[in-house]
Amino acid sequence: MSTENALTNKRIKNNNNSMLRKTFFFLLPSLVILLIFFIGPILMTFLFAFTNMSLTGAAAQNIEFVGFRNFVNMFQDPSFKSSFITTMVFLILSGIIGQQILGFLLAVLMQNKNKSFRKFVGGTVMAGWVTPEIIVAFTFVSFLHDGGTLNQFIGWFGFEPVSWLFTFPMVSVVVANIWKGSALSMLMFQSALDNIPDSVNEAAKIDGANRFQRMMRITIPMIKNTIFTNLVIITLGTLGVFTLIYTMTGGGPAKATSTLPIFMYEQAFVNYQLGYGTAISLVILVIGIVISLLYIKLLKTED
Amino acid sequence: MLKKFLMISLLMLVITGLIACGDESDNSEGDSAPSTGEERVLKVSYPTWWEEWFFDLRDEFEAENEGVTVELIPLHDDVTTKQAMMMQSADTSPDVAVEDTFIINSDVNAGYLSPMDDILNDWDEWDKFEETTKQGVTAAADGKIYGVPFSTDVQGLWYNKVLFEEAGLPVPFEPQSWEELLNAAEVIKENTGDVIPLFTYVTKATGEATSMRTFQVLYSGTGSSLYDFDENKWVVDETALTDTFEFIDSVFQNDLGPSLSVASNSQVATLLSEDLMMNNKVSMVIDGNWVAASWREGRATPWPEALDTWGFTLIPTQFGQEPGFTSMSGGWALSIPAHASEKDLAAEFIKMAVNEQQQFDYVRRTGDMTVRTDVAVKEEYLDQPISNYREAAEMLSYTNFRPAVDDYPTVSTFIQEVVESVASGQSSPDQAVQEFENGLKRIVGEENVINK
């Protein structure tokens, strides 16, 4: 009896071990890729952020550790401060308010509508999401530039053309980013809303809860985890937006749309200060982590 | 069943894709590896705006040298950045690189370039190159020569005679101070229709042009300089800076300049020569002598009568003080990277590219000024249709050069930033001076800056 038990136990253990080996084996390719393309570069970022590495000049030949000089310079640089503020404005307007709320509204309004309507609206919103970023950028440039579609359109009503990208640069890139990104939020919220059992809503209805109360007391608490996940994804995505802004405005006019990724690019590849640019990218990473932690604390999610 | 079929076809597609990719990289490796047999490959990187010229150079060099293939590596934009990255390793380095003279000194200090003294001392044509352009390719650190110049230019004031006459201004226009320039712009604004009175480059999008063709042209007119070569320190001259920024400020805050959407177009140089200047939409432009070249026969927009409309004149110093006028000169050179694998061939290629015939061909195509004394005196050169080499030669006697020191490229992009913030109204001239001083100290270190 006992020997048999021990044997089964051993077999299970063996099974577990071979299971572990198999898991490891199948995970290996992605682990290797992660190591080469993700963890390696991150470690190098930490290293180079503390050097004076440069693309040209004497510092390109003799890389030296300079301690915290890059960071001291950065925090004294008024361009860093203005880029930080620009990034936050862009993040809050286009990411948190724009994509999140618009995506949510779309999902709510599409609930229980007929199928072809859902397909049409969903498809239209998805168009922005599936289009590559560079193409979205060029589309918006030709939509907004001096002789572009929008100016032609308002011209029919007798309005003077406006240089949208120069008069309202931030609004322009925010609208473009909302157009591009709302589909993801919409999809996430759609599936979350579909997962709320009808019985809960019906019970609340019978108890006399109105639409608004049901939204605040039932729907939102029940999709809290989705809100959190979505917030984190959108925040990290928006913090890294480069192509869209760089193509549409180049960070200008002056510094009006110069977010941190653009500031980083300019320092590293236009000013040839690779070490400084790397330090800025490290700060962007830290900002992303801090904001994510903040969300966890604010929303107190369980997972 | 259908699903399975789709999956399999997808898999096949991915696999063929991967194999195709593998093939491609194998091929290119075969191409670039130093060949053991008679086939030799010379890799030449070049900015695409000189494509036709480099195509011709390739054809001629291949015809003259049996068994040599010239592999051209086109650089569409960010030329200096991309080239610097390529020159970092022997695997990617070209054998011939095109260097803007402002970056040569930095690239030498970075160890990217190899000295050419031995090659040039044995070359009987080297003494035919202008002395000033030779200085531009000599490194400050070791006094060695790191490139062969092939082009230079001067900056002047282009003015539209038709619009000037329409506005009642004198033709020929010979301004003696900045004030006369601004007054003329005011008169144009009041008396002609929808015209840009005075175009200058003022945004980051126009890059080095903003720093050199606007800021440094004006700043040199105050009589001050950005760098003190006796003390080896950068200079903050508050009066000169304030006056320069005030000029830019008054142009843009009084609507005498282009709108920012025009000024921020990185292709604005083409827009100017092929549209705005041809269609009388702009009355004055501070720019290089080569602008007229785009109206020559064989270019996109030939305009044989261009110079009846457009005059080219000297830019005055601030109050007309000595020497009365000012200009800035840039230049380009062909260099051999330190990691080049075919240095002998590269030297031969460079010598051919700047020989008398090629140099004449080059200036005829581009409108740049020649760097060779034998070409400069040719009647054919001076009397080319739609050119102003006689005026340009006069400007050359007033010209200034950019400080060829290590930090210049970084300081220059910073200057572009400050100029843009003045032109867009984000900073007042006084704020801009403060920004300039703080930024300069941050970039080069406080100990390397002196106040004047």
C-alpha cells in the first residue's frame, strides 16, 4: 500500500519535473528574445545614462563615466521641464481623457444596438487602430495643412483657412492620437461590459435604480480591473508616442509639442549627445513606472 | 478543415518569408565582403540631393578602373548623424564620406576620419585649391588635413526688382544697415499685396540654415564672434546677442517675415526657388548664392530671365560699421573614414571627383562656388547663364566661417531652438539672451564661457 503510494507520488513528481522541463523548453525561444532585445538594452540604458557617450567629437572616442551629470543637466534644462509638462498634457488629454473616455462611451452606446450598426461603428473606429502610425501621421498632415481637406471644407462656408498645425499644434496631435487609439479602449470595454451578468442589472432595476445609479454603482465597480489595465496600457503607449508627433509637427512650433520622446531624440541624434539622450529615456521609463504604481494605489485593484 | 488549410498556408508564407530574408542578407554580405579576386568594391555614401552628380562619378570611375564596382549608399536626411553611425565600425563604414566642413573637426576628434596629408602632398593639383577652403578641412588638434573640399558658398540678400519698383524702392538696392533692410521690408508690406517682405530661415526644421544663414550672418554683422580662439572659450556678448534677436523679433512680430507654417517646412528652400520666388510672392530672401541655379536649363523649373527679376547684393553690417558688409561661408569635403577598407581606391575616387572638369561640372549643376583657383578665373565659370559668381567673389572677401570646434554642432542646434522661440514669439529678445547664456553654459561647461 505505502510503497504503491510512494511510487505514485514519485511518478507525479517526475511528471511535474518533466512538465517543468517541457515548459522551460517551450518558453526558451521567447526568453532568449526577451533577454536579447529587452533586458539587455535596459541594462545598457542604465549603464550609458551615466556616461558622456557622444556620436561625434572627442567623447565619441573616449567614453567616460560622468556620475549624475546628465541628470543634473537635465533637471536644470528648461527644455526638460517644458517637455515634461507637454508630455503630461498630451498624456492626460489624448490618453486618459480622450482614448479612455471616448472608448468607454463608444462601448456603452454600442451595447444592445443592432448588429450591423455595431459592425459599422466598430469597423470605422478600428480603422484608426489598424492603420500604421506613420500613415496616420501623414493622413492628419494632409487633413490639417494649409491647403488641406479641413481648410477646403471650412472654405465652402466662407471661413478663412487656418494653419491648424501651427495655431493649434497640441490640439492637432491630441486629436490624431485619440483617433488612432480609441479602438483599443473600445474593444476592452466592450468585452468587459459583455461580461456583466444581466441578472445584476435587472435586480438593480427592480430595486428602482436609475440608469446613472446603475452605471456608477454596478457597471463601473464591476469593470474596475479593465479600467486599470486599460489605463496602464494607454499611459505607457502614450508616453512613448514619437512617430505621430515627430511627423506632424516635429515637436514644434518652438517647443509646443515637444514631448519627452522627441526631446530625447533631439538630444541623442540631432545634438549627438547619446549619453544624455539615454539618461532622458531612463527618466521616461521611471515616469511610466511611477504612474503605474499610482494607478494601483488609486484603484486598489486586487490583481 | 478550412481553418487547418489556412493555418498551413500561413505557416508556409512565414517560412518562405524567412528564407527569402535569409537569402537577401547572404547576398548583401557577399557584396560587401572585401573580395579576394580582382573584383574590388568602393563604397561611397552621399546625400541624395547630389544624386545625379554621384551617378556620373560612379560611371566615370568604373569606366576608368577595370574590375572596380562603386557601391553608392544614399543618405536621404540626417546625413551627418547617419554617416557618423556608419563610420563607427569597419563593417558599416563607407570608403568615401561626404563631410559638411562644420562637422569635420568633431569627426576627427571622434577618430572617424583618416588624415590625407601623404596623399595630397604627392598630388600636383593640391596647390590649385583656395587657401581658405583648405583651412576648413584642417583639424585644429593636429594640423593635419582630413578632406578635399569640393564646394563653398556665400550668403547674400536676394531682392525682387519688380516688387521693389512697384513699391517705389530704389533699384539696384544697396542697403547700408539693418535699419534700411527693415525699412524696405515695411515699405514692401504697405505697398504690395500678399507678399512675404523678408524671408529668413528661423526654425529647427530648417536646421543648420537657421543657425548659419540667419543667426550667424546677422551676428557677424554686429562685429562680435561666437568663439574666442585666443582664449579657446565660447563668448556671450549680451549687446550683440540682444541686437541680433531684436532684428529677428522685429521681422516676425511686425509680420515682415514668412508665416511659421512656411518657415517650418523642411523643404522650404525648394518652395522658395520653385514657387515663392518665381511667382513674386516674396520680395527679399537672405540665402546662398546658389539659389539661382535651380532656374538653369535642365532643372525642374528653368527660368532664363530670372536675374532680370532677382538681384543679389551684399548684406550690410548692423550700422554699416567696418568692413561695411558681412557674409558666412559653408563648405563640403570628401573624406576617407578611418575604418575604410579601400583607402587607395578612395583617394583615387576623390582626386577624380574634384579634378578641373568635374569641379566645373559640379558648380554648373549646383550653383555652388568653386574651390579651385583654376576654375575660378575661367570665363566659362564667371559668365555662366543665371549665375552671379562675380558678385559672389566680392562677397567672399567679407565672409566669415563657423567656429570649427568640438561643441559647435550641439551649440548650433541650440541656436536654432532659441531663434525659433524668438521668431514664434515664445521668448522676447532679452529672454532669448538669457536662454542662450544658460544653454551655452550647460552644453560646454561654465568654465568654457566668457562674458563680453
